[in-house]
Amino acid sequence: MKIGNLVFIFLVFAGTTVDAQNRPLTFDEAVKIALKNNIQLNQQRNNLANSQVQKTAAWAGLAPTLSANASALQVNGNFFNQNEGKVVNGLFDQFSGSLNAQVNLFSGFNRISQIKQNGTQLEAQLHFVHRTEQDAINTVTTQFLQVLLDVELLRIANENWEALKKQLEQVTEQVNVGARSPVDQYNQDSQTKAAEIRALQAEINLINDKALLSQTLLLDPSEGFDVVKPDWDINSISSDETELKAAYETALKNRGDYLRAEKNELSSKFALNAARGNYSPSLTGFWSMNSAYNKLASDLTAAPFDTQFYTDNLRRTYGVQLFIPILGGNTIFQNRANVYQQKTTYLNNKILRQNAEILVKTDVLRAYQNFKLVKRTFAVTLSQLEAAEMAFRLETERYNLGVTNFVDYQNANRVFVQAQADKAQAEVRLLFQKVVVAYAAGTLKPEDLK
């Protein structure tokens, strides 16, 4: 009863997908959609934009600082009259303004180290974005190939089911004329039903894996699609030869995660140098210009605004200031704590870079060895399928002639169906392993499979 309900529900769901007008989805289109919609990739692109802003801000820190201020006030009471040089009582108007500039001439190369730190952080983020793009391509390729495999396995299961249904019709006719025992009809019917169940399960797997691909691409689940088998040259892929040593060198030059680890190590070294720069004396140049206008309401002889502000009260100041940290209590210990913290970060990033190098070499070695074995497996499945197909054809003829028994015929059919599935799986594994090799080497691009 449970199996019957499951089959009914599945047929209803499957019927809705079959009736829908599914649009074709090519591999190139799937990759483009993934690179556009991938959540992690878009987040890292946003982080990249932030890193660019931080680098620009670090460069801007070398520029002089320029500021201006102005004030206007009125005092009623005692005040110091700057023009007369004495304290007077009355209503007094004042306007003042100043322009100030300051430039850092030397601070233990602190600013230079910060610029280098932000520059290497930007490069590290660029490598991380590139690796995240490859992560997206790798994920989509894996899921796309799985859907292709599901389509092929469903085709094999349906063809086997149709063949067994025809065989059941022949056996039923032979039973009706007394040429075969009814037990052969029951056995054939049981095998046909089992093939139908396998076909239904294959379609369930296809629906589930298409749903996963749709979710990864952020496609509307109500809009159906059918994957289009790419025109990939499987023979060219199976004949590809890659030297292990060359693969190591390529990976260390292209793997975004390793290059990111390198840049993070270098960035933390610059951050350490910047923190140590706070121990050094700093030299600052400064320049300022200020003026003011003062007028007592009762003073009718006060100089006019232009004379006071632009001539009499105008003052310019410029020079250099040397600051030498000797003892500053909390400041000195805070600088030491910052240096120690940056040193710890540098040492940790150095460990991460070494670990990333080992990880890259391990990935390349595993992908290289698996690729060789998968190529051999694919070649064996071709021979296996050829032999199984011939054996099943001969066994079918013998079964129809009544020369062999049902058990031998059923076993030949099982071996033939399994050989077809093994060949389909080996082909997909070969394509996938080619992706794994390119992914491990850090050179993965959609055109690598063509």
C-alpha cells in the first residue's frame, strides 16, 4: 500500500513537470548564472570594493591636512580689547578666522607600511575572489554533471523497462499456447515490475538533483529547465597527460587560496612594521594663517574691517615639530601590546601559508592520481559494456528458444544494465575528475571541459 501511494504521488508530480514547457539550460549559461548569482562570490566582491577603499584611504593619509575655521561673536560687558590693549566695558563685536595646514614628514615609515599593508590586503582579496569564482564553477559543474548522469541513468532504466515489457508480452504469448510454464511468466512479470521501480527511482533522483542545481543557481523553481549535454570531447580528455611536477608549479602560481595566504602573511608583516614605527620619533611640518576683526560699539575711530582683517591683525606661522616618545605610561605599553599583537598575527599567517602550500600539493597529488585511475576505469567500462551487451543478446536468443533458464537470462540482463550504468558513471567521473585537476591547479575555467 505504501509503495502504491508513493508511485501515485510521484506520477502526479512527474506529470506536472513533463507537461511544463522546460527551457534548455546549457553548461555555459549555468556557469554565467552562477557567477552572477552566487551569494559567497557577491559577498567577496563587496569585500573587494571595501579593500580598494581602504587602500585609497591609506594613500590619502600621506597628503597634508588642511583645515579652516571662523567665528563671530558679540560681548556685552568686560573684555580685553586687542586693538587698544586694555580691558574695557561695553558692547564689543569680533570676527576671527584661520587656515591651518599640517604634513607628516617622518613617523618611522609608519604610513608607508600601512600603505603596503592595505595594498597587499587588496591583492589577497583579489585572489580570494578569483578562488571563490572557481568554487562556484566547481560546484555548478559537479551538479550539472550529476543531472546529466541522472538523465542518462533514467534513459537506461526506461529502455530496460521497455525491453522487459516486450519480453513479458512474448513470454505471455508462449504461456498461452503452452510453450512455456506459467512460472516463467510470473518471473518475467516480477523482473519487469522491478525495472519499473528502478525507472521511477531514477526519475526521482533526477528531480531532486535538478532542484539542487536550481537552488544553487537561484533560479525560480516554478520555471522548469532541461540540461543540454555539452559537446565535450571525451576522447581528448581521456588522452590528456599532465606532469605532476608541472602541476605543482602551476598550482602554486595560480591557486587563489594559496596566493591569498601569501599576501596575508606579507600584509601582516607590513602591519608589524607599522606598529613598530610608533616607537620612532615623528617630525611634522605645520603652517597657519589667522586674523581677526574687533570693534567696540562706542569706538568711532576703529579701523575698518579690511584694514584690520587683511593687514593689521593678519598673522602667519610655520615651522616643524619633533616628537620623541620617551615615557608615556599607558601609551608606551599600548604600543608594545600592539606590536606583540601584530607579531602574533604575522606568525599565525606564516603558519597558515605553510599549511596552504601543503594543502595545495596534497590536492594536486590526489587529483593527479585519481585522474589516471579514472581514465583507466573509463577504458575498462567500454570493454565491459561491449562484452555484456553481446552476452545479453546471445542469452536472450537462447532464452527465447528455451535453451537456457530464466535465472541465467535475468543475470545477463542485470549485468548488461549495470554495464551501461557503469559506463555512464565512468564518463561523468572522467569529466568531473578533469574539473578536479583544473580546480586543484587553480586554473579552472568553463572552457577547460571543451
